[in-house]
Amino acid sequence: MASDVVRDGVFAINKPCGLSSAQVVRECQQAFNPSSFFKPMIDAEIARRLKESGPQFNRRKAEKKASQVKIGHGGTLDPLATGVLILGIGSATKQLPQFLDCTKTYETVVLFGASTDSYDRVGRILSKRPYDHITREMVEKELESFKGKQIQIPPLFSALKMNGKPLYEYAREGRPIPREIEGREVEVLEVELLDYYEPKTHNHRWPTEEAEASERNLAEQVWRVKKQQETSRKLTPEEKEQDDQAVAAHETFKRKFEERQDELIRDAPRKKQRPAKHTALMSGALGQLPQPVYSSKGKNLVPPSPDESTPPPWSDEGPPAARIRLKVTSGFYVRSFCHDLGTKLGSAGLMAELARVRQSDFTIGGTNCLEYDDLAKGEEVWGPKVADMLARWNGEPEGHWTGPKTAPKAPSPSSDKAEVQKKQEKRSASPVASPTNAARSEKRSRSPSVNGAASPARKIQAKGDGEKPTRQTNGNKVSSKSDDEKSWNGFDD
């Protein structure tokens, strides 16, 4: 493969459900690092870092850091979500921020009748609402109200922070939020109802786990604040009384929580030094870097969807569901949209599925989007695809893929031993009194003696069974070879 092939660039991968975005990046590195396609990039980076590393004790650290393909992503996806995850390779990681502000297209399934703390199917139930009155026409009408610019309140369990602390931690610790939730200005460019699922025509289910009372109280408090912010009006006396009751319940929960915490406090045990996992190489010793350890903590983060045999958590026909496509600007929370749609319909809603089908110019099934399953099929499968994607990003027609280079296989010790054994058997099978062999042995050159005369031929005395032959030269000196010495000097002709 040519050394001038460009390996920096941007492409997308179709992320599966259940994996975090960081885990997808790690698995791409696990596939790319030992490949022949990215080897020139890694070798060049190692040489550059070693040149800049300075002291000898930093060289090993610099070499280890440079022995991986540099990869970043252009916008995270929730573990529940699937679809386009943009990846940058090498120096192209600096171009990834531009994809954070681009438009995105999502397809989501909204399941009505229940709300959860995470606004999706993997959370815990906060409330259940009637759903028998929902129709397809009602859903289509309410979808029109989401078009255009709006102020969207993020989910309670989102990654946003308040006073340096994520919102979900306030709920987990049973603490009230310190101030109003800041909304984000977002815009829905397009919204379309793709399919409407009547009751008993889908396999989507609510979660079975219920949220604790403290979490429900905090969620109700957040929703009241959200309602007040959206309507720009003060709370009614009834809502104010309910809010005060929620705060009182929180204070009771907090006091009991602190009492239980005090009972659990114990003196911390002395820390034991952990033994090193890997034996360090001597300074200046020859050896290979230890193989990188890839974390798998970002796998299996989402329980599988229930199948038809799973009993539903309702006794009637169950709630309807809807598949909706949204084209939105940056910062839009699809989970919040599902929750708000259920509220506007006089019920509740949660996100059952989510797929990002497009981000900027990257689409699922497009020429610049790699299928995740191709990583496990080897470099022969993903190599030419990634090469073409990176080439197109850099304005080249094709990636000039020539296939992975395989080094010639070194002979194993067992094969060497078998070869020697074959030669030995061949010699033992040859005739003893063959004239050809005798003539060939006579043609062997002999070293001259001191007075210039040819030295007599060496003779081996015959021995009985079980006795080792001794070599006699000139009738005076007798020497013998041990088995080890024969193996050092080879076998006699």
C-alpha cells in the first residue's frame, strides 16, 4: 500500500442499541490499531512523539500513547439510540465541532400512557395517565404545534448541569433544584407522523419498575416549575400547596437519609498497595509494548426490547404508539419531545425507540456510513470501505485499497525438527556398500600432514552391541563424541 495514502478524515458509523458512543470509539480503535491500513499513520506518530519526548523515561509513555489511532466523535448518542455517529480520524478530529451545530433527522417511537424519570423506556415509572381518548387525528394536530422555534426544557435526568452538578443527581439524592431550569431555544424544521400503532398492534411496553416517592415528588416539582416558565404565570394556590407539600416531603426524606448515613460511617481501612498487573521492561531492553487493554464498560447498557411473549403491564388493550420523524436543530431533546407530546394529548408519553437517520451529509446506508457489524468481519471487509470514505472526505475519487499485507510465516521449531528427522531417515535408508557413495566419500578433500604427505583415512573400530564406537587417528589418539556434541556439530556424512 502506498505510503502517501491519506488516512485522516471523517466518516460515520451506524451505532447499535445498547452501546455508548465512547464504547463505539474504543471498538473502532480495537479494530484499526493492528491493521495494515493504519500502520503507517501509527508509525509516523510514534516517530514524531519519540522525537519530541526528550528524556528516556518519557519515551515509553510517548510510544504507548501514539500506538493507537486517534479517533473522536462529532456528537454523542444515548445508549438507547441507534444510527449515525460521526467519527474523525487523526488530524480530522479538529473538524468535529462543526457537526455539533448542524441539523439532524431523527425517527422515534412514542409510547403513550406513562412517563418515566428518564423520559424513555429504560427509566422508572413516575406517573400513569389515561390513553383511551388518543386518536391518530389528535396526534397529527398536536404535531403541528411543535413546528418552528421554541424554548425546550431538558429532561430531569439529562446531562445538563446546575451549579456544576447534573440535574439527575438532585433527583437521586432527593434534593430540590436550587433554581429554575434554563430552557434552550431549539427549532423543529420538519415533523411528520410516519405510522400510528393502534392498541395491541405493537410490542412496545412500559418499564415495570416504579420510581421512589422522593423522585416522584421532585419530578412533580420540576414539572410545575417548567409549567410556570412556559406559561409565564404564577402558580395557583392549589399548585402552591402541592409544591409546599413536596418540599416538606423532601425535608423529611433528607433528614432520614442523613440519619441512615451517619449510622453507616465507619473508620476507613488502610489502603493496600495493589500489585502491578504487568511486569515492567528494563530500561533499554528489547521488547514489545504491552497490548492495550480495551474497556467494555460501555456495552449492554440497555435491556432488550420485550417480545410478543412478554406479558404487558396493563389489563386492557393497552396504549397506542406513534412513529414520528423530526428534522431539528442542534440541542434538541427527542425525549423531551415525547414527554411533551403525551402531556399535550392529555396523557403521558415516553420514548420507546430512537434512531438518528441523518446528521449533516451523513446518512444511514449512505456511502459515507460504515455498518457497525463490519468491524467484526475483519480488515478485508471494513478496510476498502473506510479507505474510500476517507478518500472522498479529502476530495479523492477512491481510496486505492490494496488489501492487508501479511508477513511470510516463520518456520516453527516443530517443523525444523521434522525436517531434520526426514533427512536422518533418508541417510539411514541409503545402501551401505553403494559404489557411488564410496566414490563420493573418497572425493572428500583431506587436510595435508606436516611433511606434506596425505594423511591416512580415519578408521572407526567395530564394537559389540551396546558399545559406542571410538574414532582412532594415526593409531595413537582416540576421541569420542557425546550425543550433545553430535547435535552441536551436525550429523556425519
